[in-house]
Amino acid sequence: GAVVSQHPSRVICKSGTSVKIECRSLDFQATTMFWYRQFPKQSLMLMATSNEGSKATYEQGVEKDKFLINHASLTLSTLTVTSAHPEDSSFYICSAPPSGRPYNEQFFGPGTRLTVL
Amino acid sequence: DQQVKQNSPSLSVQEGRISILNCDYTNSMFDYFLWYKKYPAEGPTFLISISSIKDKNEDGRFTVFLNKSAKHLSLHIVPSQPGDSAVYFCAASSDNYGQNFVFGPGTRLSVLP
């Protein structure tokens, strides 16, 4: 099946620094990618929809200046957590449906565990 | 306010027996439901789905039942295997091409040998 990769899988950073997380679709093109966040023992929460060639769409309550999203190509979307704070520590997962396919066929990346000290 | 609820955080079942995972939703606009399976350190993988025009969908050992009037769905796994041990997420959306998936908190299934 289709594969979505994320890099890094785990990152530890100091408070105030910025962290970039990459999401790549390895064997298909994705005009849309989704970024989710998961707190311990809680469900996946959609943060934003990344659109290739245009601005991302953010869910209510998600600060777009804090979570910068860039969908540079049909196979790559990046999420940058700017000026990270301990409360940003979480598990971030991206997903992508192959272009032209229903969103329910989206494939998820393995996730990135961010720990902000 | 959780729109999709999975009230059992964990479930243990003996190998070979049936596993039943439950999911309840509150939003009557939801008409497409999915189950995802997640192993540790991996992203969720799609398992099975059901549209609101059906009340049952079956795929091998996995069957999903939908009771629209009760706003309840369940995933049955029979027979359960140790490899089924994972976290199962129920998700709902308002249409097949919808992007606004709402996930439940997940149920951790442990299948004991």
C-alpha cells in the first residue's frame, strides 16, 4: 500500500526553539495533507489541512503563526512548531489521501514525538 | 464536547474469541464511519468503513455494525488473534470525500494467547 513517512520520528528541543517536521508521500502524489496532534490517551485532533500551492487551512483554536505549514510539492508538507514550549509536547501525525481519491483512503505517517524541555 | 466516544479505554480478549469494540457519536450529520488500527510507534492504518446507508459491512474477520437510531457502531473481530492487539480508533465524517474526520479516543485491545 501507499506509504507516508515522517521525519524525525522523535525530537527533543529546548523551550523557545523551532522544530520542523517533514511529511512525505513516498509513492503517490498528494495535493492535500493533514496534520493531527495526539495528546496521551486522547484522540487524534485535526490541526490543519495542508494544500499544495496554497495556504493551509487551520482548525479553530490552532495558531497559524505558531504552527507554520508549507506544502512545497506534491509529495512534501512541513510543519514547523515555532518558539516551542513544553505545552507543545505531543505526538504529531500527518496523513495524505492520494490525489483524486476519497479522504477516507488517507494514509497516515508513523508520527513524530515532540518533547519540549 | 466529544462528538465521537469510545467509552472503553481498554479491552482484553482470549485468542479465538470475539472482540467487540464500541463507538458512540453525537453528531447526526455524520454519515460515514471508519475504524483505524494503530500499533505503537506507527501511524493508524485504515481497517474498515461503513456508510450510513448500510447497517453492516464485513471484511474477513472484521465486521462493523451501525445503529443510526442509537448513534452507535461496533467493530467485531472474530476470531481474535494476538496480532490484533493494538489501539483501535473510531472516526466519523459527514461525507465520503469529507476532510473533517473526527476521531474517538481509541480502545486498546489486548488479545491474550
